[in-house]
Amino acid sequence: MPLFKTVRGMRDFLPDEAKAMKNLENRARRIAKLYGYDEIITPIVESYELLSAKAGDEVRSRMFFFKDLGGRDVALRYEFTASVARLVATAFRNEPKPLRLFSVGTLYRYDEPQKGRYREFWQSNYELMGSSRPEADAEIIMLTDSLLKSAGLKGHTFKIGHVGVLRSIFHQEKLQEDTQNAIMQLMDKKQCDAALETVKNAGASANAIKTIQKLMKLKSNDAFDVVDKMRSCVENYKEAADEVDNLFKILKLISESRCEIGIHVDASFARGLEYYTGMIFEVNVPELDIALGGGGRYDKLVELFGGEPTPALGVAHGLDRILLALQMQNASPKEQEASAVVVIAVQESLIAEAMKIAQKLRDAEIRVEVDVMGRKVAKALENADRKKIDYAVIVGEKELAENSAVVKDLQRREQKAIKIDEIANLIKSGNLS
């Protein structure tokens, strides 16, 4: 028989890696709870039409797309937003707004595997539906900062832009939506010269070309200086000026929140998805050249899926990328875990009693293993040490006759006979004395 390997771009999570991922998922859930987001679970497989709408050519070309046995075009989800927008357009259609919705799980994209990039990847996702106000945008950025700080990450910065500024200029210049999308795709790939050439070929005015050229040069960690210069650039474009003012309000709210968030504003920043309409952002760390997460405003997506006009925005965090960044910073935090216990029967005739004690401890919410290898006590204790188990409960005839068992603290090398009914409380207290 051949030795099978994982499919390219997929991977196994061994116990320590799985524990780290679950710990980070739990942190994401905790942040969701703190900010008032309710968890939902959506399908991994969705209709291709849903997932491809406003995805952008680059994303569409990398979707896991196939026909099911009924001949329907379906695909593996590459993001959560389309599924959440579908829900808001249907099941949540009449729910009071705003809706704060949280999801976590696996996504799929046929990218070239490399450091921090896989074809199956994990994300936590937060969507805020129903508010067009700048405080909603500020909340999504602050929430992301809260998650990264909670995970123990250091040195992360937010790159922030505003798609609405460029879109408003394009709209006033009467550029077709397909042309606008092509320009934004080029800017997302940092092909600014090609993007500008596309603007020229689309028949934009000389003033528009000059304005876009200026905007492409505006980027700095001095957020409000960039915004002031953006305002000067677009003074002949009323709608674009309003969008710049929206960006200013978002940044002002973040600044006044005292969150100490590192921000870099880039006036020509674009993201690959076509559905963005307003503020967009990505978060980065110096150790990686790929974003740890990103998101933005998409005010027209729910309506596109048949729902009521619903302003909305969201963010997705790459959990595997965050774990990689933490590893590179030597900052991987570990959750405080409850004590682990192994129950060892001194002889085979006592195994049933050992299992009874183990179940009693589990009923008290204590993690318990029973030695099922028939080892001698010394070997079983040696194995428990290797696995970093905290306590051993040794079940012998003499102690059982007194309704007791020997409890051994494997870290302190202390042990004593304890009444069986008292073992759970003693282990939880962490003190044998």
C-alpha cells in the first residue's frame, strides 16, 4: 500500500498545533462576545453564483468550483461575507438592525502554497449589518486590534484606505463599472501605471488623471496629514470630498478612543474584491509580507442578493497567519488550562474501580486519562511525566478498603492518600496539603 500524503495546499494539525488553533478560535469567540457579536454557522459549499458575485476576476479564477451530482454549479467558500449577506437578505430580513454576526472556520482558495498561504485556511469573521455611520467602521478596526492584542501580537499596523474616494471620481467621470473594477484590480496588484493608463483609455478628463496621480502618491503614518492632502486633491469632486470626510470621521473616532492603534493611510489602497464601497483596511506585522486580516465597507451586497438596501461592513482575520506571526515573534500565548490527571490501577482486578474514579473526576469537569496499556505503576508514571500530566491517582487495594486512593502531584513529587470523594476538590485547588 502507498503512503498517502495530504493534498497539496492542505495540512494536518498535530495536537499542539490544533490546541493553538483552538485557543485562538476561543479568543476570537471571546472578542465576539465582548463586542456583542452572535455566532452563526454557514455551509462550506455554496452556489457558485452567490460566491462569484462581486468576487473579482482574480478570486473567481482561484475558487474550488465544481458541479454537484444534480448538475448544479457550486463552490467551496473562499470567504464568509457572501454567505452572511445571503442570510441577512433572507433569514434575517426582518430582524432589527444593526446585526452583529460572527463566524469561524475553514475556507478554500486555489492559491500557490507558500509561507502563510494555504489552499485550506482558517478565519474568524465579523460582520456589522445595518449602520452607515463612521462609528461602525471604527468598531471593526478596534475589534481587530483587540483580537490581535489579546493573542499577544506586537507591532501590528493597519493600512487604511477608502474605495469610495476613487469610485466617486470614476462615477463623476462616467467610467463604466467593469472599467472601474479593472482599475481597482490593477491598483490592488500595485500596478499603478497600468491602472492610470486604463483611466486615460477610458476617456477620463485631464483633471481626473491629475487627481488620481496625486492620490497615488499620498501615503503616510501621519493619518490626518494624508486626509488633509486628500481633501485638497478632490476639491472638484463633491462626492469624493464627502468620502474623504467620512474617512476623517472614522480616523478621528479611533484616535479619540485611546486605543493606541498604529495606522498607515494610503489614498490609493485597493483590495481584490469588487463589492467594497467605502473604508477598507488590512493589518500587517513586520515579520510577514502578507496581511493577517482585512475588511471594509460593502453597502450594496445585501441588496444585490435580493435583500433590502443594507449598509454593512466586516473583517476577516487569518487565524493560521496570526499563529505564524506569533511563532515568529516567540509570543505564542497559551491558555490557562485545567489540571490533567491519569488514573492508574495497581493491578488488573482494580481497573473497573479506576474507571469509576476517572468518571467521577470527569463529572467534576476534570480532564482524566485512564492507563489502558496495562503498564506497571512506575512505567505509567514515567509516561505521565512525558505527557506533562499534573496528577496521578493510583488505585490500590489497601487504599480502596478505606475508600481512598493515592494522589501524586507529578510536578512537586508529593503524594498522599485522599478520600475518593475529596480528590476532585483537591485537584482543583492545586494543593495536596
